[in-house]
Amino acid sequence: MKKTQPKIKDVAFVAGVSTATVSRALTQPDRLSAPTRQKVFDAIHSTGYRVNQAARNLRTRRAGAVLVLVPNLGNPFFSAILSSINDVLAANGYSVLVFDSQQPGASEHAVADCFLNGSVDGMITLDGHMSDATGHALRSTNMMQQVVFCCEWSDQWQLPSIRSNNGLGTRLVVDHLVALGHRRIAHVAGPAENILAEVRKKAFAQRCAIHGLDISPDWIVEGDFSLGAGARAAERILALSERPTAVFCASDAMALSFITRCQQLGVAVPQDISVVGFDDIELAAFMEPGLTTIRQDRSGLGRLAAQELLARLRGEQKTEGAHVIFAPVALIERGTTAAPP
Amino acid sequence: MKKTQPKIKDVAFVAGVSTATVSRALTQPDRLSAPTRQKVFDAIHSTGYRVNQAARNLRTRRAGAVLVLVPNLGNPFFSAILSSINDVLAANGYSVLVFDSQQPGASEHAVADCFLNGSVDGMITLDGHMSDATGHALRSTNMMQQVVFCCEWSDQWQLPSIRSNNGLGTRLVVDHLVALGHRRIAHVAGPAENILAEVRKKAFAQRCAIHGLDISPDWIVEGDFSLGAGARAAERILALSERPTAVFCASDAMALSFITRCQQLGVAVPQDISVVGFDDIELAAFMEPGLTTIRQDRSGLGRLAAQELLARLRGEQKTEGAHVIFAPVALIERGTTAAPP
DNA sequence: CCGCGCGATGTAATCGATTACAATCCGAGA
DNA sequence: TCTCGGATTGTAATCGATTACATCGCGCGG
């Protein structure tokens, strides 16, 4: 049993060639004659050689890793996206380093400790927030070219962004409810500072206006995408004197707990009130009644983001600045919407 | 604006010291005199210096990264654990590299490509399966010392393992149901080859026997922890001529869809049938009725696993071989259990 | 006053792979 | 026959930090 890992020199010795030849066999096999290549591969197998990544990284000034910033890793919506990002990057020889950006100061830290010291080649962030400090640090090291937003984004930084068509999704919701006959529609929004919350809220207001609906300010409730927020919103909305007949929740999690709270308060869904979510998490199909919602193509979002980043890492980025790709959305009609009472 | 990142040599020049001194300021500040240390830190700030990880890794033969193998990244149960693993490791200067072990051949690949070439220092696996090839590869490179199981485990490899007290959790479930008066209890198990499924199923049978319950083989249904499996199990169990009055599902996801399917088939929970889950995912508290279940300390599991690994990376492992730590579980009584009809 | 020991710092070897440049060989064309 | 070009392979510099060892200076006991 060997004490130490074999190095390229050992392989070269066994194969009877130089270290340069071994290295070339690894990185550009075409440049070697067939017999030499074979000798080297045999030697690699017989010695059990493995390239030392640290050495390779040092020399090539690459890291072979990508940072993925996730706001709240525990949220299943994000982890599905992470999963598909991981698949694509792994298939292309990149490792995925994850960081939870909700950790206090984690985002700064992650960027500082991983990006600037060269331990990652690029970054995909699912978090639309990017502090000035982080942004400037990235810019000053020319790393801005290797950052891609996914799902969320920030208008402050001109960066490529893969996102669902939130405007369309919202319009589909409003149109669906209006078609059913609803004219009093509430909206449980995401947190105020969130770009998705903002876009969906604005699209909701616009679409309602187009249909000539009169939306009371009381019907717009701010949430935070979480389960708890849906329940709280239900209490507020059901307590209103002029109660809406339908609710558009900006996330499935909120829609879910909204419905639960309605049931607990003796309000039937969809008979008394219709509810629509956003995301189409797996559970939406497995509740009773099934949740009517907007499907986001989570694996597509992750895949596209990973591919966009890969293209940039290869130096193929066509467009400079912001390059926005919209992933498709679709209305999935299930059982939580019906005609108003 | 600088073209290139400053290196240690540049800092040394600015500070008027040698590179060795700068390096020492970074890694063992105590060994420097106060004024020198100050000079170096000033120079580091003024140059904007960042250590090059690849170079450091090469020299120190460390990677500063840990691999986490997750079966199905999209599963929120795992992502919560991943999140706490991440917190602990990040706080200790390690990056977290994730891999989805469900990718075909990914597990082998991940270990081969990351572990053996030195790009990670250790591994936490949430997947109880470890192929012979992987295990032997780890052993042959002395990497076995730096592997920790979390949640799931394998008896084949004598490795430290952090797990919930599955036996106790299962006993709590059975005792609870028996105390309510149930004597005909079904079990929706996990997949056959899964260690958690096996342990819970066995504990279930044993505890039922202790209570003198006669469990029909028809009442033991194999699932796979997923939402779909719960619905299918419900169909099978409700169709039985001799129907059980309570069901213990090996995961909350299965319990949830089991209940949904019951409702769809006109069977009331808990009036007609009681249901208990396992995990206590966040949603369990937000459904109606609330899901009675066994709480697993997900963040504790992740934290303990990370700490165990850190101890081993520091070379502090006390015990050789298998070191099992049990995380506490607790019965959370909500609304899906009641006395039998 | 000498020399020992210790703390602080510098010099240079080292980690292991990549790659610019040089050397060699071989066949084709003049 | 000689030269030129291309394909193949070797030599050695290089990436940037760490650290063994050497050096220096200083205080203190003998």
C-alpha cells in the first residue's frame, strides 16, 4: 500500500515519458500519438493516479467550482432549483458550493471568502439582493461577468437574469378569476423589499385596472411567502366588512396556509372564497381540494441559469450587461377556484 | 485600477517585510511582534490583498471544503439539514460542496472526482447507501476517517453516524395510538432497501407485539416516503375488508397525501381513521387538521454531524469506528389522531 | 565580558500540475 | 541531397502561498 498519492512524475516514470506528456494526455489527448497516449493511460491506471486539483487550479487560475447563493436553503422551492443547477454544472465538471444568504452577513462573507480569493469561478444567486459592497467588490475584480441571477434579480446591477414570466403568470390568475365572475379580488403579496413581490403586485394592480375592477387597499396584504404569513393574511382578510370573493397569493405556501385558516374559521374554499397560489410546489396537487396555481418551471430555471453561467465561463457571452431570459409559466386549474358565491 | 490581484510578495514589499512574515501574519499572528503585525495588516488593507486559496491548498494539502451527499436535493426534509450543516461548517471556514446522490452514478463520481483528488477534506452523507467501490476507494486513501453519516446510515461501514432515535419515535407513535384505544394499526413504510424504513418497520412490529396487537400483513404497505406513495397506500388500505383504525406513516409527506386521499374517498380523519406521520415538517402544523407526528430535530442533526466531522478533521476523533449519536425525537400531538370510531 | 537561548524575521525549498519554448524526427518538395 | 514544416515529445519556468532552516539581535547568568 502506497503511503502517498502518486503524482504526475510517478506516472511519467512508469510510462517512460516526461511529465509534460502525461499532462497533455490528461488535458489534450489529441496532441499525442496513439501509442504514447496508450502507454500513459496504462500508467495512470496502474498507479491509481488522480490529478491534484489544488495544483491544477493554481496553475490554470481556475477553481472548477461555482457558488450558488440561496435565500433560505430550507425552502423546497429553492432546493428544487438548486438541484437542477447542480445537475448541469456537475455534468460540466464544476462543483457547486452553496451558501445560505440569509445567514447574517453570509452573503458578504461568501462573496468575499470564496469569490475574491479565487475559490470559485462564478456565481448564481437566487437572492435578488446584492449589497453595494458586494457588487463593487465583484466589479473591481472583473468578476461581474461571471454572475447570473436566477428567479429573483436586481435592477441595480446589469446582470443576466433567468426568471419566470411573473407578469404573465399574474395576468393569467386575474383573467382566470375574472372569467369565473369574480370582481373583488384580494392579493397576499411577498415582502415589500422583494422584487418578485413587487412585480407581481404591480402586475396584479394593472391587470385588475384593465378589467375595470375596483381593488380596495384593504385587500392588499403584505406577507413574506411563508406558511405563517398565509394564515395571518387569512385572519385579516376574512375579518373585513367588505370581504373579497377571491384571493391571489404570491406563493403556494401562503395559499396553502390561507386555505387552512379559512377552513378553521368556517369559510369554505372554493365555495365561499377562491384561492390561487404561485409556484406549483409538488404538494399543490396532493391537497384537497387541489390548489389552483401558476406553475413555474423550476428545473428549467436552474438549468437555464447554469447554462448561461457556463457560456460565460467559456467566454462566450454574447450580450454585455443584462440578458433576461423568461421561463414559461402556466395556469394549473385545480379545485380551489370556482364562481363567486 | 490594478490589472492583477496583489500577491503576498506585493504585500511584503509594501509592508517592508518578507513574504514569510506576511504569511505568518495571516496564519499565526501571535508569532509576530505587535508593530510588525500592524504594518502587515495595514499593507494587506491598502493593497486589497486576498489569499489565493489554490496556492494555499496546494501547499497545506487541505481543501477547506466538505462534500455533502444528499439523496434528492429537492426534498425539503434534507434541505433543512443541509442548511444547518452549512451554517456550522461555514462558521469554521469550510465551504460546502453539495451533490445529489440520486443522479445516476453521481455518488461514485462525486467521491471519485472530489474526494480522491483532494478537493474536499471530508464528507457528510445523508444517504445510507454507500457502494463497495466507494467504500473501498475511501478506505484505500485513508479518507474513511473523514466520513460521517447523518440521518441515514449503513451497518456495512463502521462510521460515525448522527441519527434520530427512530426506535423511540416509533414506540411513541404506537403507544399513543394504543392509549387512544386503537388495536388495528397499519404502517406505510419507506422503500425496502432503506435503513430508516427498515428500522421503523421493525420497531413498529415489536412494539405492537408488546402491546399484544395482532397486525395483519395486509396492513404493512411499502411506500417510498414521497407524496405519491401516501395516496397509493390510502387506496390500498381503505379497500381492505378488515380496515385498520389507525395508520402510522413513515414520513409526513406520505401521511399528508394519505389524509388527502382519505378525504377524497369520503373517509374522515381522525373520526374514521387516525393518521400519524414522521418528521414534523413545517407544513404539519399548517394543515387542517394539524398532523400528529414525530418531530425530528433537523437542525440538530445537521449541526451534530457537522461538529462530528469538524472534530475528525482536527484529528480529535476519540472513538475509532462507529460512533453513534442519537438526536432526540418527540411526539407532537395535533388533530389527526383520536379514539377509534 | 562571553556565550547561551529565545524571539523575531528572512531565505529559499516546496507543494504538483501546466505550458512556453526548444529539440528532435520524418517526409515532401526543390 | 538539402531544406522546410509539421507533428511529437522533452526541459524547465511558473502559478502563490507555506514553512524548515538560517540568521540576527538582545538580555541575562556565569
